Amino acid sequence: MKINLFVVLGLGLLSACAVSKKSKADKDLLLLREAMTGSFSSAAQAARDTNYFDISLHMYPIWPKREGHWLYVEQAVTANPGKPYRQRVYQLEQRDAQTFVSHVYTIKAEKEYVNAWKTPEKFEELALDGIELKAGCEVVLRKDGKLFSGATGDKTCPSELRGASYATSKVTIHPDKIVSWDQGFNAEGKQVWGATLGGYEFLKKKN
């Protein structure tokens, strides 16, 4: 049986291209996860601008054996680390070459996981039905060089905090810092919580 050498070469090139594209996609998603991983602080911003609080932000990978990329996220006033005001699980997804999504989940028994960023293996006991998706609160990010920037949808993320009707988040992720601007608005569109002058600047302290 004769084998068409050009067909074989063509299939080989197509296969190589497919692997190359997949490798690049995996690389970019891992780059995003790496940039988001670590302990961050807004202490420097708070020191120069009293409109901002000294906040600690911790984000660490969990569930290494499960499909996908998952992070545990915890925020607290630095002076009171035992009482975080936000605990979430993020799931990272890549939609196309330039577009990434961070899906947001609440933790039903969140008090059991306070400061669990120090021991990510604790989440092995947390089943998927122990978290709940915050539909409409996902952040869609676009890659631009080494930066990932994006936001939630327009009025898609419900919030009842301090009389709010919906919340928005605008995020820019740098290799060494994250700028995050979270705001809550009432039904009339008036801001009722969150920073008013711009986002919080969280500098990475350690991976």
C-alpha cells in the first residue's frame, strides 16, 4: 500500500499546530493563575491615602486533583485577620485566546475555612455542593501583554449589602499587584458601599 508522504506531513503539521495552540492556551491560563496566587496588601495605599483601609488579600490554589483551576480567596482588615469580610472560591476558565473568566462561588460553611489559605489541603474535605455559584458576578478578563483586565457585567451581580441592589467589580491583574474596585449600588444607581475614588491597590507580598 502506497502512503502519500505529503498527506502524512500535512497531518503532522496540523497536529503540531494544535498542540502548539493548546500549549499556549494552557500557558496563558497558568500565567493568570500565577499572577492571582499569593498574599497581597493595600498597606502602602492606605499609608498615603486615608480614604483606603489596610486590607489583606489571600488567594491560593485548591483542589489540585479536580478538573479546572480553583482558588480560595479571603479578604480581611489587616488588623483583624480572624474575621474576614469576604471568603470566596474562584474558578478560572479560558474562553478564547484573549478572554478569561473568573467564576465566583460563595462557601456555605465559610466560618469553617477562616484562614484556610494557610492550609489549602483543608479544602479536600469541601465537596462541590458545599459552594454556590454567584451567577452574574463572574469577572471577564482580557489579556493585554502581561496584564489581565476586566469587569463584571452591567448590573448583573446582585447584592443586598448595605441597601445595595447590585454590585460591580473592575479588576486589573499585574504580575506583582492587583487593582480591584468593588462598588455597590442601590436600585436608583446611587453608590452605597465601596471605594469612591478608584480601586484598591494590592501589592503582592509573597507567592
